[in-house]
Amino acid sequence: MVEQVVAEVNELPHEEKLLQLRKVGPVERLKPEERRGLPELPDVEKYPMVITRFAPNPNGPLHLGHIRAALLSHEYARRYKGKFILRFEDTNPENALLEMYELIRRDLRWLGMSWDEEHAQSDRLELYYNYAEQLLREGKAYVCTCPIEDFRELRDRGEPCPCRELSSGEQLQRWRRMLAGGVAKGEAVVRVKTNLNHPNPAVRDWPALRVTAKPHPRMEERYSVWPLYNFSVSIDDHEMGVTHIIRGKEHEVNEQRQRTLFEHLGWKYPTAVQYGRLNMAGMALSKTQTMQGIRDGELTGYDDVRLGTIAALRRRGFVPEAIKQLILDIGPTLVDSSLSWETLYAYNRKFSDERADRYFFVQNPVKVLVHKTPDLKQVRLRLHPGHPEHGERILPLAREGDALVFYLAGEDTTVLQEGQIFRLKDLMNVTLSSKGKVLEAEFQGLELADVPKIQWVSAGAVEVEVIKPDNSREFGLAEPAVAGLKVDTILQFERYGFVRVDAVRPKLVAAYAHR
Ligand code: GLU
């Protein structure tokens, strides 16, 4: 049992460990330099310069899982004053999407990344064709026209298919026929020859190029023969001088395939750094499901707040530095890690708390009349308790007869009892005298007291709609100062949560991050 618990705890990111520890007792903090920082990359001294790449397939929006490769590759390139390449691996016309290229760039820039080179593999087909032809000529690849079941049966037994045995002249003829459009989708693939007894049948004579039917979003109908991932990734990693490939261990079998091609071409395989799985409990991350949901209209878009995409996190007002720090803290460890929303919130809270200005918002407002108050017209409060330089906000007070008028959050009023003293936050203490449809209360004093503090609004309150993480809506009133806020502002509705202004017209809409 102890072993199991220790393993579970070790999977937690640093902040989450602290969070849990604090529940047990006081935590002595390690000095920052002792706990932060990525491990050194291996083999750095073997290369004149460190070159890394992030190679996304533009077939869907980036989420937390993807950006681990991006952030680590970028961070290492910068640490060693090397080069970072962005390469779109868009050789599947069936799923590449035009709008994804820019969304991916935007996500990366938002996370603070810059790249020294950008490539799209769909621009590089001639290069892949040249290598394919070379391999066919040299007998290191062949054009296979066998039905896939027949091929698999032979492969699993470690036997060659008839196509493998044909002369290189015949292979080149078949290849030219493929290029000339004389072969339909599924009728022929170029396979790279490997050891037919490779312990993993999936590595044996793996497919490298194939015929597709759909036009490519960038290249349209210009090409119908497209390389598969393992082929183009190998050629590009070599051609672009990539020294360190940082990728998830789910690519292990792919890497074995790629190494066979490097051997055929007499190239040296880059240094590979693998990291373990990132288990993200309760996060909707599947690209296929996301795309399906958008097509069906069940999701509002790539930034639907229910998703774990970078676009959705941005929309909810997460701070990019928080996401970056979390992912870098997890680092490139080979053991699997787990990441929960709670951990992400804990990281983000540290950054948002420092930056976000405070405002009052009351959900499902309930009216309160406070009698016997001093003659107050308005109150000025700091925008940020710790940062006077952020300035102040003014909350005008409404009056009805002899009483001041306030609105409190419905949920707050349900727990109040007649006779109870509470504080209208940052303003005054009052005693609740009656709890009818409208609450009546009496002024007690201005000085801070040890009583429940409740946020409020009064004159000029603004209607606000809040989009919650499950895409449900909450409604309420916010203090008048929010009317001047711009879209994208991140703020805290006190005692309610951090939000980002999502729209200001026709009414203020805020997307909710967390408490
Ligand atoms: N395009 C690949 C992916 O999206 C790159 C993986 C790699 O070779 O590191 O997973």
C-alpha cells in the first residue's frame, strides 16, 4: 500500500504536492533554485548547436498534452542558445485544416514562444519524392500492391510479399505510375524495407508513401501521392539538422521505424528524449471528439469552455505563464504524470491573484435596505489590495427614503439569520433585522469587525452573464466600474472567482476560470 501511495504522490506536479501537504500541516518551502529547472539535455556537447522542433499536425486545436512537446523543445533551444523550428506535419490531406495553422501559431505565441524557422511539409513533396526514388533505386524500398490483409499475413510470419522481390527497374516503373495518377487510393504504397524478423511486426516494412483521394487544403489537387508521418518526419529531422527530438513515449514504435530509414540513408539519428504520459483527469482532449462536437454543433468552437484546448484556457482567462510553468515543472520525466484541473487552478491562481483587479459581483441579486446609516454617497476602493498603483474604483450608493439600497448574492442571503451581524465588504457592518422578500438591516458601524464579509453592489450596477466551465450560465449584477472594461481583461469577482471579459456588447459576458 505504501508503495502504491508513494507512486501516486510522485506522479503529482510540485504545486499539487504542496497543496496536499498543506492540508496535513505546515510546509517548509524549498528554495526556488532547489526545486525548479529542467534537467540538462544529453549529448549537447556532441553538436555545434542545439536544434529542436515542434511538429504539430494541423488537424485540430492544441491542448495541454501537445504543448508539452512545444514548451520543452522551445525552452531547451533557448537555454542552449540554439534554434527552434516550427514544422507543420500536414501530409495527410484527409485531415489537415487550413484554419489550424494560424490557430497553432497563435497558441504558441500566446505561450511566449517564438521560432527561428517555420516549415510546412506540404511544401516539401519534391524532396520526399526524391528520397523515395533513391530508396527504390537502391532496393531499400518497394512499391507494394498487395491487399493489406495478404501483406499483413506474410509480414506477421516474417515473409516477404511478392512485390518486395521485384527488380528496382520494376519498382521505379510502379512509382512513376503512382506519381502520374495511374493508381487509385489504397492500391499501392511505398514500403521501406526493414529486417523482416524485427521483433515487432508493426515495424516490419512500414508504409512510407501512399495515394490519397482528397485535395489538400494548401496544395489542392497538385499532389495525390503523400508521405506518411514516419517518412517525412525522418527526412525533415535530418534535413533540418534537428539534434534533439523531444517527444512522448507513445512514439516509441515510430522511432524504431524512423531509425531503419536513417540507417538506409547512412544518417545519424538525433538524440531522442522521451517523456511519459500526462494523464489529465476530467479534461476533454480528444481531437477527433472535439472536431466531431464542433461539426455537430454540440461544441461552440475550438475555444468552447468545456475543452482542455489552449484556445479554451485562453478564453477562460488563464495566464499563459502559469500554464508554461506548470508544464515545465512536470518537465520531460519518463514516469507518467497526472494533471488535474485543481493543479492547473493552483498554478493559475498564483499569477492571477497578483495581476487581476478586484470587482464586486452578486449572483442572483437580492435587495437589502440598510437603515440609520451615515450620509454616504459613494465609496472608493482599491482595484487591487496589494497594488495601490492599480488605482481605485468608485461605487456609488443608491438611496431609497432614509435607507441605502444594496444587492447581495442570493446564496449569501440564504444563510443569513435575523439578528445576525455581517459586513458589507470594505464598507460597513450591519445587523439583519428582517428577512422578507426585501431584506431590512440596520447600520452597526464602519470599523472592520470579525463578522462574515459579503460583497455587494448598489447604484448603477451592471448586468453580467458568466459562462461557467460546464458551459452553463450564471447571471448577476456587477459594480458600475466593470462597464469600462475591455474584452480580454482578466479580473476577479471577489468571493466568486477569476474571469475574463469575453464580450461587452450587448451586455457584459465573462468566462469563468476558477475560484
Ligand atoms: N507530428 C508528430 C505529432 O504530432 C510529431 C511527433 C514527433 O515526431 O515528435 O505527434
